[in-house]
Amino acid sequence: QYADYTLWQQTLLESCEEVQLDFWRGALAELPEEVTLPAVRPRPAVASYRGATHTVHCPPGVHATLAALAREAGASVFMVAQAAVSTLLSRSGGGHDIPLGSPIAGRTDEKLDDLVGFFVNTLVLRTDLSGGPSFRELLTRVRETDLAAW
């Protein structure tokens, strides 16, 4: 039951709380308040909390190329996409420290497969583009950062 899961999660977190806190304090140290990018419209003074969905399609050939690059680097296609988005944001004026929020499934144990509930957390995945790395070098950085966060 979900109540059992929450108790198990609390016990698990308490057993490694200091290690987790130390990791995230270091990982999020000096995190930029916001990534400032050129905009078509200025940021509103008061948040509207309105959002939108934009669907992007990746042709099969492009996906196959991205998957091959990911395999060569020991990374995932997600990591390749993160490196590409971070590069785009950096070159658009976002600086060399690009933090991206990513949802992550919280079902890390097979025993949770049949349990009903919302098991999602958000990770901040920072991409360090300092020093002008090649894309493959950047992908190695992204892989190391993401695996540490997960």
C-alpha cells in the first residue's frame, strides 16, 4: 500500500540523509537564479502560470544517428538531447552553467510495479559548458552529472 511505501521511503532517506544533503548542496552550489535568454516578449511582472505544449517529432534516421552516438558514448538518447539543448541555450545567451529540471520516475523497485500512486520527482541536471568542450566531451560531462544525480 502507498502508506507502506511512504514509510519505507522515509526510512531509506533517513539512512542516507547526510550523504544526500551533502551531494545536493555541492551539486546545486552557486546555481544561477535564472537563465536569461533573449525573448520575443518580456517576462511578465506577475506570473500567469499558463503553460503550453509543443510537440516535436524526430525523424527515424535522426533518431538512429542520435542513438548510435549515445551508444558510442555509453550514454542515453536523453543525455544526448540534454547536451544539445544545453548547447543551444548556452549559445543563445544562457551562459556556461545550464540547469535543467527533469522529471524522474520514483519506481526503482519491482515491488512497486502494482502499487497505485504518483511516484515522480524532479531532478536539477546542471550542464557545465565552460572551456568550450567538443560535443563528445560535453556528452561525457552530462553523463557523469546525470548518473551522479540519479
